[in-house]
Amino acid sequence: DKGYIIEAEGTIYVSVRMNAGNGAQAGAMVSKGLTALGTTFRVGSFTNENPQTNYLNFVSVMATEDDTQVTFRDLPAGLVIKNYMGSTPINITLNEGESYTIATNSADSAINRDGLIGCLVTSNKDIVVNCGSSNGSFSNGNGRDYGIDQIVDLSKVGTEYIFVKGDGTNAWENVLLVAHSDNTTISINGNASIASINAGEYYLIEGNQYSTAGNMYVQTSRP
């Protein structure tokens, strides 16, 4: 029963912002409003090449109607889930306003580093999904940060994206692409395809692929 349901008479902007204290890590999540509602989602997080004990990947769902059946599948064998010893796929039933979270500590096993990436979340009624990393990294160093967002479902993802580089180095100014369909090809800045991934697999684009202007145009053959 944790979470927020925010409603207004007119159009509003909603974001959740947090930090770890003492001037350390911080993160922000922008709510997608009604656009967040859906029934088919793919999870993303940091890849955590050099996992620390406080690297936590997660996916959290909230139901918007009673008797909502949610399934988490495409979870790899050997994934160590916090406070869960059951089998996979994971099937749960939620009522309106109820939530369920799957969390993995990246240091618990090698699979846990990126094992939640590509997890397929499906439901029989509309849900909202938040996911990412509460501490983690795309780099293999000791740096860490929060990387979280509220994601949209399959019907709203696309095949063309423009990314803008931040102030970080190439090691962590990365782009994570998750496939929902087999044989999804990826090309950067109008060049020939550089990779093909299958459903639930991901491809990480390093920061050295940005143009000198600090942007990157990515095309995929399937959403």
C-alpha cells in the first residue's frame, strides 16, 4: 500500500527528487501521468560492472484497479531477489493503490549486476512501473549514483531516439537499449547497424559515440 496517487483539476507537473544525504548521490523521477498507464513493460537499470554492497536494482509496480494480475518474467536463473525465495515467473494480484517491488543487490551474485534488465512485466489491467538503480553505475570504477525513472509501456516506445550528453565522462554517459522483439537491430547517427539483440537482451552504447555537438541519434528496427 505504498506510493502516491496525485490528481489535479488541470495539467500539472509531478516529480520525485531524493538524495542520499551528506552531499552524496541524488536522483529524480518525472511522473508520466496518464501516459504511464499500460500493461506491457521492459525493465532497465545500471549494469554495475564493479558492484558494491549498496548497489540496488529494482522494479516497482502499482495497480490502478482492483484484482490486477501482474507477472514478472524473463528473470535469469540464479538471480537473488531480496526477501523472496519462491519460483519464477513471479505472479501477484494487487488491488487499486497497492504496490509490489522486486529488488536485487548487485553484489549478491554476478547475475545480480544486470539480471533485472530486460525483465518483462505484464498485467491484465493498467499499472504504472518505476525502475532503475538506487546506487549503481555503467562504469567499472567505484563511482555511483541513482538512476531511476517511471517508464512507459510497449505501446508508447519507439524506434528513433535523440540523446544529449551530460557533464560526465564517456565511461558513464551511456545509453541502454532493451529489446522487446527478437532480431532488433541498432544503428547510431545514421550509420550501418552495429548490433542485433533479441527479446529481453540489452545493448549499451558508450559515451564516445556522441557527436562533437554532444548528441546521438539512435535508430532501431523494432521498438
